[in-house]
Amino acid sequence: MAKQKVAMLTAGGLAPCLSSAVGGLIERYTDIAPDIELMAYRSGYHGLLLADRIAITPQMREKAGLLHRYGGSPIGNSRVKLTNAADCVKRGLVKEGENPLRVAAERLASDGVTILHTIGGDDTNTTAADLAAYLGANGYDLTVVGLPKTVDNDVVPIRQSLGAWTAAEYGARFFDNVSNEQSAAPKTLIVHEVMGRHCGWLTAATARAYMQTVETTEFVDGFMMNKALKTIDGLYLPETAFDLQAEAERLRAVMAKTGYVTLFVSEGACMDAIVAEREAAGETVKRDAFGHVKLDTINVGNWFSKQFADLLGAQRAMVQKSGYYARSAPANIDDLRLIQGMVDLAVQSALDKVSGVTGHDEDQGGKLRTIEFPRIRGGKHFNTATPWFGDVMDAIGQSWKPAH
């Protein structure tokens, strides 16, 4: 039997699972296949193209369990699309005329890699599928097993992506402090922008976690610091639609009664309308190597703040974004359990030469299995029929309807 060699990489944005997943893979291989050589490519596909490797030493194996305590990625991240040759050339990752897929494939072959673990979202894992297909078509046998990472929880057909539960918890922690800004000045409008390009799951889950925190907080009667000050007054997702004037009228009444208004907004809420508005005005909207609109240039939170501040008569308006704080956190207990199950399956699938992405398959009753690469895609919408979401909206007292 040919000698096995395992490589791993993390790619895309950060999520509260990358360090733990890397640590878990190292621990699992050390437990059941200790003779297999382990390595990582630094900063994802960036390192693969540049032959920038990290050897996993015996000392690193011994202390791999410590990685479960950390956020970020211990092997680095980047956003690189191997099928976008022009972008790879521009960034100095390949030479003019080179095919990045071929460069990456030849690097894996020359490094003797037989198993590649990719930890990332749909772009990361579909890129891995492209790479495996290229290698297979060119006579090189590589098993690729991905782990689904995204704080948006938007990978089809995976029920729960790694890191999303933690991101919701830390987004709620972040806003528990920010909400106190309502006591800093009369008639304050605070917009909390939460990550989520096409999927509002994280915004809704963050709102739910925050509301649960408020419910368990004890307040002293008579002071301004009370449950009303910590209330969410509006929640806006890519999957929901609302009437601006009707919402403004409802929120004006809230501002008149309490003296403050708090809104939770997905960074992708109303994005299509904002992009269309800007492009109609002649503006060129910036996009990344994957063709996605660069959300930091759209600034949805600011758009909501500007729309509502005047309509509500706010004397002070602020936008706070929890994204980088939440996505950089260490995995919580729920995610650690999820990571362990997916890591154990990923290693077994790799040793059995079964390629795909591990996850609970929504099309097969939520069974944990290695899902075929062609079925993996991004952009899964949050199911607004989820019972707990209805409870959240009822608690807020907001009327809404599906956007699609």
C-alpha cells in the first residue's frame, strides 16, 4: 500500500471552528493512524500555490488539543479562487499563462499528498472539488474531504455549519455591551449589523441569543437601565420584506415612548436594492475574486441608519458591527461537539478514500455523512418558518413577510 500523506488548509473568512477543526484532525490521525505524515498549507490555497508549508511536528501533535481553546486559524486563511487565473496572476500567486488548478495539482503531487482536508465554506469546498476533479482527470489519485465552515450557516444541504452557533453567542455578548449606549444620550438609534450575505440565520440566531440573555438579567426598578432599554425593536433579514413607511411609523411610536430604538440588521438585508440604486446612479460596485459584492463597500447598516434616523427623529444614530468579534471567537461547547463528530467522520472517510464534505444531510433526514461535492453550494436561505424565529418576531412585535 502506498504511503499516505495528509495535508490540510483553511480558507475564506474566519469562523469559530478553524483552530478546533485543525486540532481535531491532528488528534484523530494521531490516535488512529499515527504513522501518517501531516502537514498544512499556510494561508489556504495561497500557500498551496506558493509551496508555503507547515510541517506538523511531534511536539505540535502532542499539544494539538490546545487549539480547541483558540479562535482564528493556526495555519492561516485567504480567499483564493483557483479557477480565476487573472486574479491569481494579479496577486503574484502564479505566472501569466499558468493555470492555477494545474499549479496547485502539481504542487500536491510533488509534495506526495494523498489526502487533502479543506476547512471552509462553499467556495473553499467547491474549489477543492474542482482540484480533485482536475487531478483525477490527469491520473493523480487524491482524496479530498472538506469540513463546512461558515458563520452564516448557509451551505446546501448541510443542516448546521461549524462555527455558526458560537458566532451567534458572541454576537449577543458583543451587543449586550453596545446596548448600554442607549443610556448615553436621549433619542438614540442603534443599528447592530450582523454578518450574513444571503442568509439571515446568524442575525436571527444572534437576536435570539441576545434576547435570552436579557431575560436572565436582573434589573433594579426605577432606573433607566431596565429590560426596555435592552429590547430589540426591529429585525431585518435578506429573507424578509417590510414597508419602510409603516416600519417608520411603528418605530416612531417606540422612540416617543422609550426614547431609543434598537435594530438588528443582516449585512445582506436590502442589498440587492442598494446595489441596484448605486449602479443606477452610475457607481461601479466592487466585487471580489468570486464575483461577490464587497459588503464592506455597501455598508447596509449605514443605509438603515440613514433611512430611519430622520424618520424617527433620532438625535443620535450609530452603527455597530459584531462580525469580526464574533467570527474570531473560540468554538463554544455546542460547536466543539459538532466539530468532533464531523472531524471523526472526515478522517474515516479520507482513509476509506471517500471524497466529499462532512455534515448533517438535510436531504437524508439530517444524517451525518460525507456529502457528495456536486451537491454542495452556498446561498442557502434561512427558513423563516422555523418556529423559534416566529417567537422572536412576536416578542419584537414586528410585522413582516417573506421577501421571496
